[in-house]
Amino acid sequence: MDRTATVPDEVLRAVFSFVQAVDPIQSILDYRPRRSSPYTKTPSVPHVHSKFGWINVTYVDRRWRRVAIDHAVLWTKLDGSLGTVWLHEFIKRSREAPLSINNYDVSSFTNTPTAKLRQDIAPILGDLLLTDYARLSSLFLFAPTIGFHRDAFTRNFDALEDITVEDIFSAMPASYPLHLLLDCAPRLHRLRFFLPNCDFTTFDWTHKNLSNIGSLDMTMAERFQIPDFLTALQRLNSLSHLTLTHYVQRRCPLSCEACSTARCEDRVRVPSLKTMMLELSSEMLVHLLRHIRLPSDTRLSLASFGPSKDESVNYALSRELSQLSRSRQETSPPQFAFVDFQPTGANDMTIELSQIADYHRIFPRNRRRKPVHDAQLTLYYPLERGDILLPSLGLSFAHTLSVVDAGTAVNGAILQFTCFPNVARLRLSGTARQGGAIYHGLEVLKDAAVLSELRFLDMDATVFDLRMVLYGINCASGWRDGLVSTFEKVLQARKTAGKPLQALYVHVEEEIALVEQGNVNGTSCMYWPMRKVLEAVECLKAVEGLIIVRKDYDPFSSWPSAC
């Protein structure tokens, strides 16, 4: 019996829309570049096999096919990965529904084996933009020519709400007609420019169609007029998401007079702003933090592109962060902190402050993302500037701390830990390839003066599997210089100092159960002799103060939100 026959058509349509969102179409045409910055290119890797994703629902049975084909909204996302046949089919099935056009897959890499197909697809999307402009709701233009830009944006796109223009390879001339985008889109809600080589000095911040902007994302490398931007910001009453990225070529002076005519106390208010991401020079960060007054619930992400070597700039940034932190602590002080020691990069430290702890933590090493997991503040900074910036964040409110890859910077770990005087719960984590370096992050805890209020220590289940926990144990010969030995030393040292840990958690209960059932092959210790694993497990169980728990157990979840 087909139980889906009783499901109403509208429910099926909702399910199909969800599948479309989570299972996008991919094909051999998809040569997306992997780039690390706007100035570098790495070889593109094509998909070897086509993947039609949610289109497969049309092949289940006649009813599913009818419901899917009749649901025009499912066929409105057009891009080059569809291929010419499916692109025409999508256009036909979308009927009069609002369209989303993305030319990313057809605008570059013409020396690939699929160049002929790309050349066939490009004019189809281009013609559609010129003929069906009234239906267009979302537009992503990758490396458009100025001629095409001038031809396309001479019409009124009355339904267009979302525009993205991106070009990371060619040097865009200063005369690139960005104003045409604003002229033709009276309902524009989301605007994104990723144009590192474009000159924004002539950008019209007073344009009337900016008044409805809810999301603004701009990436640039040339001169950026902060006074004009601050003036415009006062008129963007609907702005809820702001992202500014400025790749520094020459640094601006740390002087408000050189940056804005407004006085420091005359701050720009943005009452609707929910998220602000800034990746700027340290000087520009100081300027904007000094002149923008944020709501207390705004999620803020700050990164300094090319951190300043001028100590006065770093201290000025520290003062602005301190003022920001004090204003927020009066209403919603952060209680949870996440620290990531990134092994490479100009900003090799990340700290996130939040009111909500997330056990399954994923750190945002790609700083082009929005702040995640309800982080109130995300700060990327160089390790050597931590002694200046961290004390300004008011970290005494934090009682739970998660740390990633502390072993990549042992001295830095000690420095960061000293800024958390009231942390009672600590979770250590790391990337898989650097798991061994975590030993050093654990070693610093033998000093009871480091995190003196610490009572509970959790070893992240995603990193510390049974093999890593038991590595180095040989009970018969007395060889115990691995992680278990470090556990014992930390527990004993803090007990001797009068600062004992109440519990140290390792998440290996399921693996130990398999070993005791004789199934070592089902564990991370599959290449070890059974006898050795059993002996090592007994040594682990004998560690006083160590608690073995399940992989999905969160020892911190039962704690109250305030200690």
C-alpha cells in the first residue's frame, strides 16, 4: 500500500520544497573555484558525475511527478549547472513564478572541456534577464561585462529584491555603473558586492532605493569613504544585517577628524541591526565602533585584516571593545566562551562569547560566515595581541569555556586561560590532524593557578576516541606516558594544590563495551591486539576522578545558566 497516497498535495509540495533546499542540483558543469582570497586562484575541480538532486522526486510515480511539475516555484532557480536541456525545462515549468538567476557557472573558465556547453547556456540566461525582467526576484551576476551591465539595467525590475555582483579576477574600472543597479530595483532588500578591485568613492549612498535595504554586504580593496557611509547608515532604518570587508592596501590614520566629521559622542543609531560583520583594518574598526551605537542584542563579528603594529591602535581598539562589553554586560552578560587557536593565518585566534552553550560546537574558521550559535561577539585577532584585547571583553562573567587546538600555542593557551578567572567548566577539543597537540593544552592545567575555579573537565568526543585516549599505555611494562598519564598528573596536581577537579569526562563508553564483547574491530583501536586494548581499558578505569560516559553525553547540560 502506498501510504503517500493519503498525503495532501499541499503537504507534498512543502516536502518537495524542503528537499530542493537540502539537495541542490549539481552536474559535471560545476567548476566552482576554491579560493582563499580575492587575489589567489586555485585549480577548479569538476564533479565527475551528474547529480540531479531533488529532480528525482518526479520519477517516483505519476502523482509525485504531477504535483512537482505543477508546483512552479520548484523550477525557478536557474543557473549554469542545469545544462541546456534542463535549463529550458525549468524555464517552461516555472511559468509565471518569480525567478532566481545565477550565472556563476557560465561566466568564466571557458578553457574547460565544457566550454561549448557553457557558451550555449550563457546567452539563454542573458536573454532571460532581458525578456523576463519583470519576474526576476533574485540575481547573482559573476564577472558581468560593463556592456552587458548597461544593457540589462535599463529596465525596471519591480520584483527584484536580492542582487549580488561578484568579480574576483578582473580589475574592475572605476566607472563601473553600480548606480544602475539601484536605479532599476525599487524593492531592493538585499545587496551584496564582492568587488575587491572596484572604486567605491563615487558610490551614491544617498540613493532613495537604499532606504529599504535589509541586508548589505560589501567587499572592497580601494578607498572607502567612511563619512559618506556613516551618513547613509543613519537613513538605512530597515538594515538588519551588515557586512563590510576591506582588504587593506594603505592604512588610514587613527583620527576621527580624518575619518568622520561627526563627534565621537554623536553616534549613529541603527535600531534594527541584528548582525554586523566587520573585516577591516584595526584603525577602521576603531572608527566604526566609535561612531556606531549598536543595540544590545546585535551579534557582532570583528576581524582585523592586516593587524596594526602600532600599539596605540591596539589600545584604542581595546578601549572601544571595553566600552562595548560594559554596555552589554548590564543587560545580557555572556556566560559561555569558545576559543579557537588557529594554526595559521594573520588572525590566528578566535573567541566567541555567548549566552548559550553548544556541545556540538563548530568553529567559524571561515570568517565570511555570519556569527553562529547565537554568539554575541566573535573576535578574530593575532595571538600576540591577546594580552591587550582580551582583558577588555569582561570575561569574568564566563563560567563555561570550550577550547580548540590549544596545543598549537602553549604559551598562548596560558595567556588566554588567565583571562577567565571564574570558569568552572572546560571542554578541550581540536582538529583531527592536530589531536596530539591537545596534550599541551591539557598540560598547562597541572598548574592550579590556571583556571583556579575549574571543577569539571570534558574531553571532546569528536576528537578523543578510544585510540587517542589509550595511546601510550602498556600496563605490563609500566609504559604510561600518553594521555592517560597526563590525566593522572593533572588530577593529582590540582588535588595537591587544594583545587581538585570533581570530574574528568572521556566519551568512550560505547567503544569500551564493544571491546569487552570481543569486537575490537568495531572500535578506533581495530589494529591493536585485543589483549593490549583490554589491559589499557583497565588502566583507564583505574584513574581516580575520571568518568567514562557515552559519546553523546553532555556533562554540562544540567548546569543552570548562571553559576
